[in-house]
Amino acid sequence: MSAQSAGPQSGTSIGHVAELVRAAVPPMHPGGRPIVAGVAAGAALVRLLTGRGTVVGLAATAATAAFFREPRRVRPARTGVVVAPADGTVATVAEVEPPAELGLPAGPVPRVSVFLSVLDVHVQRVPVDGRVVAVEYRPGVFLSADLDKASEDNERNAVLFEATDGHRVGVLQIAGLLARRIVCEVAQGDEVAAGETFGLIRFGSRVDTYLPAGSRVLVEPGQRTIGGETVLAELPAADR
């Protein structure tokens, strides 16, 4: 009788462990699959030609796959807020003129700049529920993304979102010293939800969020943000 009861318990235990492993290992963003496949193929070739490098090849492949991870996130239940579009460290919080490509009215608005190191998650997430108003790519240089002038001079992609309450929030994906590829998966007119993944920047980079005038910024320089979860700011109450 004990032998019969052991079977289901064992099966349940194995299934539970498998589920825990799946929950602990985040999925990979599709944009990273060709690069991971290339690293794996290169490692396999080195192993075939030299008979060495197995451990290094496996480590390089695993590290590359980890860079392109796309962990599941739980958006905050609050309304009238802007969630962080990226994981990283808040580099600056300032009142600045928005870049021309966002098409926002002239005049200083709050900008929160988040710097992403090579160890951070590099997917970008939608900051508000609503729709995509515009997407515009601009070429540029590849200065270190932690420099303030990177917001103006570096290669970048601008996405303007309009929240369901009418507020407009701009997000700039900015390439850094090592980043040479910006991926944007949304287009003008797309309906979006806060916390959804909309893009990817490969390797060290920066993401700037331009908020409506009168927004209450809730983060400070040096603070860590979690994309899709950290609340960057409260939108102006008067128009909610």
C-alpha cells in the first residue's frame, strides 16, 4: 500500500520542482535568440577545432542568454501613475526641454533618466495604459550612456505614449558606449498596457522618461528601478 502511495507523491514532487525551476528562470526576449545561437555556435566550433573551451563556451552562452532575459513583472495596482520603463539606476531627475522628435509642447518638463549596466535587464516596458502616438528613430554617436549629453547626441528611438486619461509620456531608448542595436516592437496606433515589453537595447544603455508638466516624481538619483513595477511618478491630479 505504501508503494502505491509513493508513486503519486513522487510525481507531484517532480512536477512541483519543475514548476519552481520554470518560475525561477526568466524567458528570453526573442531579439536575443540569434545572438545566443551565434555565441553557442562559435563555442561549439572552438570545441570542435581545439578540443578545449567547453566550460568557457557554456559560460559565455549562459551569460549571453541571461543578458537577454525578460522576467515576468507585476504592475502596480495604482492608477494615475507612470511605471518605470526599464531596470537600472536613476542617473538624473531634472526639468528639461523635451526632444523635438517627441512632438511635445515647448517648455520644461520632468525627465527621469535611468542608466542600464550590462548586468541589468535590457528590455523596455510600457509606462502607462493607452496607445502609441508616435515612434521615431534618430541616428547618433555612442557616448557612454551615463553622460547627460547622451540624451541629445547618442543614437536613440523615441516613443510617445498617450495614457487613457489623455496625458502624454515620452520614452527614449538611448544606445550607449557598447550598445549598437535598438529594438522597438510597437508602432503608431498600437493599444498598449503598462508593464508590457515594447523594446530592447543590447548592452549598456539609457532610458529617458519625459513626464507631463506638473507630475510628481517619486524617485531620486541613485535609486534602483524595476521595469514595469517601480512607480516613477504620479500624473497631474487636475486632469485625471
